[in-house]
Amino acid sequence: MNLAKVGFDPTLKNLLMLTFFATVGINASYKLLLNEGLLIIAFWGICSFVILVQNFVGISVAKFFGMNSLWG
């Protein structure tokens, strides 16, 4: 039963995403960065490691199944 068809217009998507993520950093300050610097560096390091592992696993699985490694 189709009562309504919902669609989204992506015209403003990029602008709104950019605005949202730019405003996330407004609360950041140099004093906060100095106080929480080690935690931020640790978080950055963990995220970087997880990204590398994710890429390695994706490429390995793609090669295992005989696909182009760019699909991984």
C-alpha cells in the first residue's frame, strides 16, 4: 500500500554538512587543547591505527576473492 512517496533533494546537502562539521569545532580552544592534549593525541593515534587496519582488511578480503584491490 503506497500512501506517500518520500524523496530528498540533495541540493543543500554539502553546504549543510560543511556548516555542521565546522560548528563542531567552535567550542574548541587553545586552553582546552593544552588541558586535553594527550587524550586528543591518543584518540588520533587510535583512529589512525583503526583506519589502517580497516584498509588492510578490506584490500586483503578483496584480493582473497579475486577482486581488484581498489574494491577493498
